[in-house]
Amino acid sequence: MLLQLSVSLKWRNHHHHHQSSAAIICSLSKKGQRLLSSIDSSGGDSTISHRLIRKFVASSSKSVALNTLSHLLSSDIRHHSSLALPMYEWITEASWFEWNPKLVSTVIASLENQGQFDVSEKLVSDSVQKLTSQERELAIFYCNLINSYSKYGSKKGVFDSYNCLKKHFLSGSSSLNRQAYESMINGLCTLDLPHDAEEMMEKMRLEGFKPSDFEFRSVVLAYGRLGLLNEMRRVLDQMENSGYTLDTISSNIVLSSYGANKELSEMVLWIKKMKSSNVPFSIRTYNSALNSCPTIMAMLKEPEFLPLSIGELIDNVKKVEGVLVQELIDGSSVLLENLKWDSLEGKLDLHGMHLGTAYVILLEWMDELKSRFRGGGDSVVIPAEIRVVCGLGKHSNVIGKSPVRALVSEMMVRLESPMRIGRKNDIGRARKRWTCVGAVGRRFRKSRHQNTIIVVHINNSRSLREDDLEDHVQKELEKSCEQAVDVKEVVDVGSEIVEVADDAESSEVLAEKQKQLREEGERIEKQKQLREEEEKRIEKQKQLREEEDRRIEKQKQLREEEERIEKQKQIREEQERIEKQKQLREEEEERIKKQKQLREEEERIEKQKQLRIEEERIEKQKQIREEEERTKKQKRLHEEKHTAAIKIQSFFRGLLARRAFRALRGLVKLQALVRGVRARKQQQMALHCMGALIRLQMRVRSRQMLMKTCDDSS
């Protein structure tokens, strides 16, 4: 007879974190899902889409609208991502909207990723204009732009934003300098440029800033993601030398890097190092380690064949994976941190656990339940109900289908547990049987022997699981069958005495009793046969699993070979990229050298220009002096000329007076001569004389004009 553990179970949400290699897709609300369904059914009509978005924003709360916008910004579907801009424009007109630099920078990076450069540049210019008077807020906006551009893989956007930040703000506040360096280093690491990030860290040191553990972790993660594990370990050593201890976060980054590169043996060594350094484990530690175990991941695809104990799991996986699981379990407090245990409930919380982690934690939890139910002493607490809490599958590949919930359900069914999905299992017979197990007093189970009663005492200080009770009862029944139970027997069950009394003394009762014993023996034999058939079935399933394991192993080897080839290809590409970066750095150095030479040439030209200006100034002063001397000389010449003019004037005055006198005298003589000429020649002579007179007058007039000119010049 099988006695089951009777407990109640309430199922809640479990967030199965599934992060793709690209951007993390934000989970969408039901209202947002209805919006996208309506838009998809509109046939791509932009007018209808914009009207639906406007109505959605007007009728939605702030959280729902921003949640939908985040989903559109992170969507890989181009039609959905193109709706982010109209959604953002309508959100900005909502009464509850507050301008957020992080949200705006994400919208800008998304638009540039879609090729809408004009719109993104306009948003940038509007944001810069809005924050012109707020220098610190503008610098933070540029830092957010760097982070957003890096998430979308835009190197140009990252470097342009950094150049703007460096040009306008890095000469001032030290806190802005540190934040700018932090954003740039994180952006370079997101772009898989850890070498450039290290160079930026070196510049940071030269300017007097000590890199924080965040910068070191970013570089470690970038090197690990690229498979450059030696470089990753080198940066870890630098981090320790800088005074930072390797905490849980840094250790989880290293584990995920080893796991991504299939270095399971290195993961085992690192987990041992964490334990020796007293670094506590977290759920992410389990996630990073177990997601890297290919055998466990393959087994989880067929939960109906999963091992149901830690020992079976370790026996059915590869040795290195078994060692990894054992190292995780030994000394880990993750289970106890997620297990609530008191008189009201025993609750296991699976939130944040990936599928492999949830599976291993469930196996640990079952071992923990056994140890607690079997423990002795007055301090043992028996909860009124047991719950396993997980999610609805919001973060799984298919929204609404939780693989963790399906895994737990399958395991409970295979374990023949009364625990079921739902909120109403805390009532009914399962709950009553559970509370009965923990009660003070006796619990009676009648066997098929009508005259035999096995009494099992269960103290409040010690609670037995019902499968343990089943073992005790089964042993007593088998013992009763062998000895025909016609005498008084004493059986020790749970430190109490079980008394078996024979109430029949007559032969008829004995015959009836023997018949019942034979029936019981046949039943036991039948159960034995069923167990053998079950063992054969299990053996067959084991063989099938082994064949499947061999097939999986072969496929794994092929995948590993492909991954090795791909890894070699990536390494070659990385080497080529490094070589290209080296060439770019050399070109950059050459460019800087040329710029330096140009600056020197400009300085030399500027110096020559200054010299020419100085020479021109001196020459001008010299010309001024020469002009002054020339002016003085002209003044002297003018004075000399004036003196000469006066002398000439005096001379001409005397000369003119004498000539005028002589002319008048000649005129008188001519007049007298004319009077004495005969009448025939008198007219000709007169005309000749008149012409001479006129010419004389003209000469006199010209002399007067010359004298007047001399007077004016003086």
C-alpha cells in the first residue's frame, strides 16, 4: 500500500530570464499586445496605425505606454520599431509626460539604426537647445547617447557623442569627466572594442582618475565575450592589483565567459576559488554554470526522463559536469536564501532561475525536505502548507508558456506527489492528511488482515514522510504474512511500540486468516512482478537514454568541431581586427604627427606674420619720418620759392614799367608819324600800328596776369 506525502501547493509567477545576444526584448502588457495585433491587422496603413497609437496613449497609464514604447524600441521587427517615433511623439503630448534624457537618447539611437538620420539629428538639436542653460544635464544627455548608440552597435554615434562631450564639457567638473569616461568605456566594451576601452582607461589614469570596478568588469566581460580568455585574466589581475576584490558579480562574469567558450574545467577551478575566497554564490552563479552544461541542457528537453535525485543526475552526466554540479551544491546557500520555512508555510521561490538552475534547486529542495521531516528534536518546525512559486513565462521564448512551471509539474507527477498547479490545493483531503501527519496522537492504518491492526505512533517532535510510513507498514505486512500472525508481536516504529494482537483462537478464524495471508502473498508477488516490469522499463529507458546520449555526444562533437572552426575563424577575424586597429592607431598616430607638424608650421607662419607686421610697423614709422622730413623740405622749398617769386615779381614790375614807358613813347611817336603820312598810306600804316598796339597791350596784359599769379602763389 502506497502512502503519499500530502501537501498543498500554490503556483505563482516565475521569471525565466532568457537574454538573447542582441538587445533584451521588454515584456509587453496585454493591452500593448492588443495594440500590436490591431496594427498588424491594419495591413500596414500608416494612417490607421497612427490613429490606433493616439487612442492607445490617450487611454493608457504612464507605465503601460512607456512599457509599450520600450518594447517597440527594442523590437527586431522593423515594422514595429518604425512605430516608436509616432508613439514617442504622442507620449510627449500626454499630461503625465516628463522629459527624460535616457528615453530620448534611446529613441534617437533607434531612429538612426533605422536610417532616419534627419529625424534623429533634429531630436538631438532640440534636446541640446532645451538643455543649453543646464550644462550638467546636457553632459548627462550625451553620456546617455553614448550608451544608447553602443547598444545599437553605432560606432559613429558613440565617437561623435564623445567628441561633443569632450569638446564642451570635459574641461570643467571632475564628476562629469568621470561619468564621461565611464560611459565611453562601457560603450566601447558593448561594441566589442576592449583594447580601445583599455586605452581610454589609461587616459583616465593620466588625468588623475582611478578606474572603478565597473570599468574593469566591463572590460573583463568584453574580453570574455570575444573568447580572449588570457586577456580577460590579465585584466582581472590588474583589477586585483588596483585594490578591488573579486566579488560575486565579477565571479559571475568570469563564469559566464568560461561557459560561453565551453571551458567547463576552468569553471570548476573558478568555483573552487570562489569557495576558498568566501565569495557567496547567487542565482546568477547557478544560471551561468548550469547553462554551460550541454548534457544537462539536453536532458531538460525531455523532462519525462530526468533523474529525480542529485546522485542519479551526477551519474548520468559527464564527469566534469558532475563535478561542476557537486561543487555548486556543496556549501551553497542559494537554496536556503530562497526557501522560507516556518509554521505557516514552507515556500520555495524559483524567481530568477533558469531552467537548469530550477531543476537542480528542486533536487536540493527534495533532499532538504527529507532531512527536515526526518529530523528529531523539539525544535523541528512543521509548516501548514508547502508552496513552490514560479512564473507565468513572461520572459520565456513563448510568452505565457513557462518551461520552469512545466518542469516542476512533470517532476511532481513522476514523484507521485499530491502537489498540483492552482490556488485551491490548500483545502481538501491533501491538506487534512498533511495536518494529520503533524498532529499529536496515533494514526491507524488497517491492513487487508481483518484481525490485524498496525498502530503507528507519530510524535509531534518527529514527523515521518508518508513514503517512510509506507516502508514501515509494508515491512510489518510482509512479516505478518511470513509468521501467520497468530501470536502477539512487537514492532518498533518511530521509537514507539507497535503491538499486534491475535483475536481469533478457533480454527475457522485461523483458516480465514491463512487465506487472507495467501491473498496477501499473491498481492505481494504481483507487486514484485510489477516492480520487475517497472525495473525492466526503466532499464530500457536507460538504454534509450544512453543511445540518445551517444547520439547527442556525437552531435555535440560535431557542434564542438564546428564551434572550434568558428572560434578559430573568430580568432582570425579578431587578429585581423586587432591588426586593423593597430594600423588605424598607426594611421591615427601619423595623423596626429601630421597635425602636430601642421600646428608647428602654422606657428612658424604665425611667427613670420608677426615679424612681417613688426617690419611693416618699423617701415611705416620710417616712412612717417621720411614724410615729415619731406614735408619740412617742401616747406623750405616753398619758402625759397616764395622768396624767389617775390624777387621775380619785383623784377617783372620794374621790367614792365620800363617796357610800358617805352611802349607809350613809341606809341606817341607812331601817332605823330601817322599824322604826318600821306593820305594814301595813312590807313595801312594806321592798321599796322593798331595791330602793334594791340599786340603790345596783350603783352602788357599777360605780364600783369603773370605778376598776379606770382602774388597768389606767395
